[in-house]
Amino acid sequence: MGTGTGRMMEAAYLAGLADSDWTWAVKFADFDGDGRDDLFLTNGMTRNFNNSDLPFSKKLFTGRSEWDPYSETPARKEQNLAYRNAGQLRFEDVSGKWGLDHVGISFAAAAADFDLDGDPDLAVVNMDEPVAIYRNDLGGGGRVSVGLRGRKSNRYGLGARIEVRAGGILQQRWLRALSGFKSGDEPVAHFGIGAADEIEELVVYWPSGLRQELH
């Protein structure tokens, strides 16, 4: 976490995010629409190599390929995790409450508004299981979605920074092509504005250097 002094501070334990297991995709998004970014993590590993109780010996590798012992090692299934941002750098585990506590081996994840209701849903790629689609029915406060169409910049505005001020609170999003292990999100910025009834300011900083402001 930035301290504003040119230094970074490790704050995972303080925030309640230190125990994330074997994580691949990390998704920050305002899933409940309260104006604060929540967090979703995919977990698991194809083989449980970290288990020091597994028997390994020279005989296990003699006259065999590297793949043989690998294929015989059991998988490491772990629970995916979801954390609600409670403010003041505090996160609470809502994995079960939000229905995002799947136990398995999950790698890539994408956040997108699949049902076009204004909030980010999730698609999760699981090993040896079907892809999981999670519809966001959390409700919450007001929302605004911003999609860009570039002329001087690239078509979808990838690399742009978008700022939204609502209810006196400033939020910002970056449009990225990639986010997480082998993952990408739709090129749309989703903002939760809580109880605010209007957007006071919207500013787009395009990759070309152009600054576009709306009131």
C-alpha cells in the first residue's frame, strides 16, 4: 500500500487479506455497488507439491520420466475467496454468503456485465470442470458503466484512466486488456455510486494524452 512518502507498506494482515491460498486471478471490482472495490480470488493447484508428507525417494524417479511422479501426485483443491470491502482498509470474508466459495482448481476469471443490469458478473475457468458463470444479484446502490470508443486512441480505449465523482467521492478505473492469470475483463469500467443520485464529474484520460471531461 502506498504511504504517500515514496515508500510502500505491506498491509495484507492489517486488511485481513493475508491468507489467500494458491491464488491465480485477482479481481478488484465493486460487486455490491457501495462505492468500494471488493475482491475475488481464484485458488487451487494441479498438483500438491507443497505437501512435505508426500513420499519421495530415488526409486520414484529411477527409470521414469519427469511426468510419471507428477501425474501420480494428488491435486491441491482449494476454495475460491471473495472479500467485501468494509472501508477503512478492512475486508471481510463473504465467500459463502455471496456464493463464490467453490472448492476446486480455478485459474482464469473474467469480470463482465453478462446480463446488462449494470453490475459486474464473473466467469471462472476450472480445471476438469465446466466454466462457472456467476450472476451478480447483490443489489446495492446506484451504478454507472463507462465504455469508450477511441478515434485517436485504440478503439476500446485500453490504457485509459476514467475518474468518476459522485456523492463527493472520487473513484478511478483503468481499462486493461489483461487482469489476472490468463484473464481479461470486458473493456468497460463499472462504478458503484452508493446512495448518490447523480454523477458530479466524469473525466477520461485517453492513452493519446487527450483529457475529456463531462459534467
